[in-house]
Amino acid sequence: MKTAQHVYDVVFSGFGASSCILINELHKKNELRNKRILIIEPSEKKTNDKTFCFWAKPSDDIIEDYKEIITHSWSKVMINQKKKREINPLKYHHISCEGLYNKTRKILKQYDVTMSREKVAQIEEKNLVLITTSKTTYEAHMVFDSRPPKIKMPLSEKQNIWQSFTGYKVKLKDAVLDENTCTLMDFNVNQDGGTQFVYILPYSNSEALFELTRFGKEKINTEAAQRDLKNYIHRNYGSFNIAEVERGVIPMFMDMPKCQQSKRIIPIGTRAHMVKPSTGYAFKNMYKHAQTLSAQVGQSILKQKSSSRFKFYDRLLIYILAVWPQMGKPIFNRLFSSQSLSYILRFLDENSSLKDDMGMFSKLQIGTFLKAVLYLFIEKSKPQLILFAPLMLYGLLHFILPEYAELSIYALIAIGLFLVGIPHGAMDHKTGLFSDNKKINLSFIFKYLSVMSMAYLVWLISPTVALVTFIIYSAWHFGETDIQEWKINSRFVGFLWGLLMFSALFFSHVSELNVILKTLNVQALPSELPWLGLFIWSLIVSFILARLHRSLPWVLLTCFLALSYWMPLVMSFAIYFVFHHSWSGWKHLRTSFKESNWSLFKTALPFNLGAFVLFVVLFLNSGMGWDYNIAQIFIFISCISLPHILSMSYFYKKLKTKRV
């Protein structure tokens, strides 16, 4: 039973920059008075382990709020050791994290605050919010969660790279620095297969922070970076002594996992995607987010929405830096030579106009950017292109070679079954449900066959019950796979979508469905019911759900179901199963197991050969009749599907438990 000592009004998970900035804002709004506050932070937070920089006008609120801890400001900026450029009315400001921590601690002394040196293991919402640490469990009315999001599956290297750096705080022998001018980027260093530059913040005419920064799929090589940075400083500024060494890594991730936000659990900082992926700048974003949150205390807190236009720009740049890293240096050089600094800083603040942005892109390496747009479209649309390609091919052949249309598509489906359809279901031992060591052994085979036998027993007792049960657990499985792909966190929604998918397919092909039902000894559906209307309603509800969840892939899949009205039932379902469902499941397994397509395919090869033998036995032995053979294949598929669906449901559940 929880004691009153363990119940708090507000809990901050972490005492980093985002928590400190939010505490400052809540203090300004007088929202911390008469509150029991708990801050859970595993480290002491007394060292100057980070620095923060931002640009602002003297009249901006952020300057007024943090002027006492701004350690230095620069009115001029230099790129590539070239002409110094004024950025009036802006200045580039520096804040040390030590100053931010101390400022915040001073504020907290005015309130009822408990500091706990622990690490948060889990946060979950019940009647109140439960915060579990290694030592105890706390309850809170509201939690601000700044833990970095857990990445449950490997991210694409084409959209998720690193900003890594090695820095020296140095004392130069000669006073050669202009303490009013900082260098944002100097690319006159070895690029080492990525995009590398030196960043310089002078604190006096002989003291400065020099950082060698890298944008790339690989993090900076520390030994090479130290050598290159020392050579750079000595070559351009003469002899020096190193006072401090800095190292750091910032994720430039476009696919950072989305963390759930509720009325009581609010993500902040990196967890709320406040770090701009293409630059790593975060302080101003965290400040604006804190202003928004503090203004909404006591209300339904809205999610911070970023501009889709600027997210697209970030995605383009990161793709180029990842795939064509040699283009980084020329792109940045041309950007700074062709645009004013005032526009560039406005662009980085996401305050520029579309017209100005188009003018900027026209002066850059436009061919590279257009190529990136095309590649991104293909990669993002790959699932839909794979799904619609057989449909479009069928339509084309239906007009030019109608006698070969169906045969060609079924041949394509057979190839797809061999490459991904059957293999995606041959990884059940690797999910761990029926095999503790994730290997195929006698125990796994016994458990798997036992579940199949239970399903087959139902077919012997009542084909109707067996068929309805098969449709229900298949709807669950297809829906579960799709919501995993679409990042929708509701199994009920997935199950509902699975039922709608089957409804749309069946209601639009009742006559063909009845033929199949006859072979299975199941009563046919009455022809007088308004099946076309039910088909249309299935599509309408699917479109509504897709719109509510803002899922374009869902919309397109519903469009596929609408177009399947003009295709045979078996063909429509087979295309969905092979080119959508199996492809998605295969991708989830491959990324989770961190194996290549070929490695997984080799694992599945025995199952492929077994399926091929079964197919040959049933279809070359026509003594029992084609209807009987088709019925037996259908029953076999339904029986083998049950342990597969249980395995995949266990697999997806394990994936979800990694989302803390």
C-alpha cells in the first residue's frame, strides 16, 4: 500500500536541460506553489558536461529569462575562415549547463522539492501515474518525462545518422582571436568519408572552444579527430595548451520513436522530439515547448506539432548526408555563399517562407536534392508500390493480353509466396513462444503440432465453427501486423481493421465465396442480402478510421480493397497476403532479429521445400478431385496459421514492452 510520502503532485523524470527550462517556466507562472515535487535523476548534475547555444534578439523573452547565465555572446559569424558577417539584430549566445542547473536549484529552494538519486525504470498510467525505480514506486498526478526514447528496432541508416564531436577548450600562446566572432562551420579539415567541420567559440582573444564535428552514419573516430583538431588549431592559430576535452554524440534521427502523451504523462526534451534532427540545436525548441506547457497547466495539454515542411527539409538533408556524404561540404559551402545569414538563421528557426525556401534550394545542388526527393518517395512508398504493382499489371494485361492476365498474376503470386509469403511464417521458432532457445527442436515441433491438431479437431467437429474461428484469429493477426507497421498503439483498432478487411473482400465476392464454402461443407451465404451495400459500408468505416488515425498507408490499402471488387477473390486476397501482409511481417522480423534478407531466407528454405512438396502431392494426385484438394489445402493453412499467429502475437507483444 502506498504511503502519502510516495505520492507527489508533479514528478520530473530527469534533471537535464528540458526539465530545468520547464521548472523555470512553471516558476514564472506561479504553477509550483503548494505542490509536492519529486525530481528523479541518477547523476549529481554538478559538472559542466554540456553547453547550449542559440541566437536571439535582445528583446526576445529568452534573453530576459536567461541573461544572468549567458556566459558569452557573439555579434559576428564566420564561415570557412572567410569574411566576418554581422548577424544584427541577432546575437549568438552561449549558456553552460552548470549555470542552468544552479539557476534552477536556486528556484527549487522556494518549493517543497525532493531530489532522488535514482533511475526511472518504468512509467505507467493507472488512476495516478506509477513511476517505478530500482528502489521504490512513486505515484504522481503529473509526470514530465525527459528520458530518451527507447529504440526497439534498428533504424534506417539512410534517415538516422549521428552528430558526433571532439572538442578542446584551449589557451592560445598568442592573442589572435576576435572574441566577438564565432565560427559556425569551417570545412577546411579532412572529411574522412563524412561531413566534418570545425566549430569555434572564442571566450577571449586567446581562449576558445574548438570542436571537430562530424555528420555521418559512423561516429567520429576519436584518435583521428584529436590529431586533425590539433593540426587545425596549430596551423591556423599557433601554439596552444589544452585546458579541457569535450566529447559528445547527438542523434540526428528522423525516425525517433514517438512517445505516448496523455493528460498526466508529458514527454519533454529529446523524448518530445525537441532536438532539430538536421542541426542538433535544441535549447530554443525546449524553451518554446516549456512556454506552451506552462500555459496549458490544468488544461488538456496539446502535443507540440512541428512543421511538416521543415521536417521534410530535414529528411532530405539527412538522406543526402547519409547516402552521398561527399555532397555535405559543397552543399553547406554553397548555402552560406549564396544566402544571407539572417535568412539562414530564420530558416533554421523554421520561420522562413515557402517562396524564400524555394529560392534557396534553386541556388543549391538542385539535382542532388531532386534525386533525394525521388529516392525518398520510392522508399516511403515501397509497401504501396509493392502492393499495387500486381494490381496494375493485372489491369494492363486484362486489356492487352486478357487470356494471360490471371495466369501471369498467379505465377507472380507463386513467386512471392516462395520468396516471402511462406518464409515469413517459417520464423516462428525465433519468436521464442514455442522454443525457449529459439531453435527448432523436438519440444518446438511437439508444441507446434499440438496447436495445429487442436485446430484440425475443430474442423472435424464443426467446419462452420472452425471457419469462423479461423477468420477471427486471422483478422486479429492481419490487423496486428498492420498497426505495427502504421505505428498505431491499439490492438482493438487492429482487430477491427482485420474484420473490415475480410468483410470488404467477402462482401464484394459473395458468389466466389460460396463456391469455397461449398468445398468446405459450410452453408452458403444467402444471395438476397445487400452485400454490395455492406461492402461499401466496410470501405467507408475503413476510410473513417484511417482518417482518424491520419494514416495514408491505411487509406491506400482501403483503396486497394475497393479496386479488388473487379478482381477474383482468391487473387485479391493472395495479393494482399503476399505483397502486403507477408512483406510487412518479414520486414518486422528482419529488423528485430538484425539479420539480412538472405540469412532469413536460408533459414526458411526447408519450409519452402516442404510446402512445395505438399503442393505437388495434392495437385498431382487428382484422384480425390480438385475440390477436395483445395479444401484440404485451405484446412491445412488454417491449422498451421494458429501457432504462427500465436507466435507473431507474442513477438509483437515483446516489441511493445520495449517501449517504455
